[in-house]
Amino acid sequence: MRIADRVKEATFITRRNRFACLVRLSGRQESVYLPNSGRLDSVLFPGQTVFLADRPSVSRTTQYDLIAASLRGVFVSADARVPSMVFREAVMEGRLPPFQRYASVRSEVPRGRSRLDFLLSDGDSQCFVEVKSVTLVRDGKALFPDSPTLRGKRHLHTLIWARKDGYAAAIVFVVQREDADSFSPNDAVDVEFGRGLRAAQMQGVGIYAYRCRVTPGEVELADELPVEL
């Protein structure tokens, strides 16, 4: 999936807050938007080469989005909006065997106190799906989350409730880089999320992980990864 047509290379300086960063672009300092509220401390650090999408608009205070980084020769997508986009595209094209039966895809579907990313339907059954962005990889293992996530635990509870009500349910971890060989919950950062993920599996929630092929302007959902709980 093409995510940006006009991409510029810059150098990361610092993160100002959850959604704003300072970079050096063409010899000057530039404030840019970061579409990711995760910690990203393994991906973004001073001196890091990053890539910006040029998206000027009168409604914006910044001209650029920080969309990717180059990490020891590996491109990492930093845009947390991308995983849902590439998952939806792959489902609609029938490229994901666990979800090939579903012909209809609805986005941002309310369920209880949560809003889940997708509701897939085939006429006979429905499947709620929550998609998570993963950027942290250590020794070939993709890990989620990179910081404690109350929202993530709430989504797991919602998926379990959906299963108990007779729906299919799944959580999909989209690893936005190519150098992962497996996926596991990051118990060292959020042990409760890991416990919740294992409980969800026991209740019949499907758990899937896919890595991506990434270039500064493109992200494509690639092969499925083993999930090690």
C-alpha cells in the first residue's frame, strides 16, 4: 500500500510530546506530527534517520508527518494508522486465510464500552477484529506493547465478551518492519496485557501476527508470524 507520494529524509532530534517531534530537515529545525502515541524509544532517538510525508494543509500546524525510520538498515513504519489500513486491504483482497470467508468489512464498530477496529461478515457469521501496531523487535521477536496499555486490556475484555455472545473474535498484531521472526506479548512492560492475551486465547479469541515489507513510502502486509504466548 502506498502511504505517501512525497517523502523527505530528515534527522530525528527529540520528541516534544506524544504527537509532536523536532527533526532537522535541509539544515533547519522542523516541528512534525507523529501519528503514533506509543513510546517508540527503540525506534526514535537523537541522530536517527527518519522519513517525512509532505502533507501541507491550511488546517494543520505542521507540514510533515513522521512516517518511518531507518534502524540499522531496516525500515520501520512509525504511523499507527497504517496497520488497520493494510489489514483491511489484505482482507478485501482475500490474502489472509483466517479471514478469507468474510466479504463485508465495517470499520470502527462500537461494542460495549469499546470501539473495535473491524466487524467482518459473511452472511452466516460475524467476526470482531482489533488490530494493533507493533514497532518493537528484540532478537527477532516482535513485542507488544512498548508501554503499559489500559486501552489494549479493555479491547481484550471486549473481544472475550463478543466470543461469549456467539461472535467470532480476533486480535491481529501488525509488525511494521521486516526483521521479526515471531511475536510475543511484552510481559516485562505490561504483564497484565500478557495475562489478558492468554485468557483471550483460552476463550477462543484468535491471535494472529503478520510482519510487513516497509519502504519509506510503502507498507505491505507480508507473511504470518508464529505467536508464542
